[in-house]
Amino acid sequence: MFTVRQCHELDMSGKHTLIDKSPREATAAREIALRYGNQPDALLEILHDLQHELGCIPEAALPALAKALNRSRAEIHGVVTFYHDFRHEAAGRHVIRLCRAEACQSMKANELIAMVERFLQVRLGQTTADGAITIQEVFCLGNCALAPAVMVDDRVVGRVDAARMEKIIAECRS
Ligand code: FES
């Protein structure tokens, strides 16, 4: 997990100024933005690359990114929070995405999600205490014919019931 190391310090005039003390996050944001020519249109690609590099989109990276793309921090923050794929904290060793779009809902996806939350003692978007598993919601994995479907890291699994899910969880923890 990354620590946000920003703090307010007094400048020469005695005003409180936000000082960025998170060089790794800020540097990564600047470097990746530069790779895309600091083009605001490439924001989604930049965010995906940033998450790939840091494991999440830390708050500390947003000011540097906003500056590089000549956008407000609020605009960048809005995009990050709009897309469920972007995380504010690093994920667990495995990510289980549970589909809750229509076809899966009709095959009891919500009951499956409730079972997983109870079993792992976490809610959607959270990571188990042992750091093994993060669970997330997703809307359609293109596997509707085999609903309910989940995605375990890069693998899509269909017709998932409670027993199958317990097996998946055990595999993730082994
Ligand atoms: S609705 Fe779940 S895979 Fe399409």
C-alpha cells in the first residue's frame, strides 16, 4: 500500500502551502503523461499505465497529472472515480471481478456476491486482511451464456455457484 505523503507547510509569507512529498507517485505520473505527449485525450491510457506501474491511482499522483495535462485536479479526480477499474489502493495478490449485469443478475449474481462478501469478510472494492484477494464488481464479462460469471485475475469463469466460488477462493489463497 502506498502512503500519501503530502502535507501543508508554511511558506515564506506564512501561508499554508500544499507541498508534494510523494516523489515516486508524482514522478511516475509526469513520466507516463510525457510518454503520451501530455495529451489530455490520452487520460484513460495514462491512468491505466499509472495503475499498472503503481498498483493503484494514488491521490498523490493527481496534482502532477493535472499539471502535466493542463487540466484541473477535479477533472482528473472525476475520471478516476467514474471508472470502477481504477483503484485508490493497491489490490490484493488476486482480483476477483463479479459480474452483476443483467444476465448474471438473472442467474443470482447478487446472491453470489453476498456470499463472497460474507465468506471473505470484505465488501466489493475491498481487499481481504491477508492481502490475498480484492473483490470488485464488473458489468458484463461477455460470458452471459454461462452466467453467473466472474473473472479471476485474467481468467473468466462461468456458471459459478457457491461451491465453485469457495474453490476459486481456496486457489487464490494457496
Ligand atoms: S451479464 Fe454477466 S457476463 Fe454478461
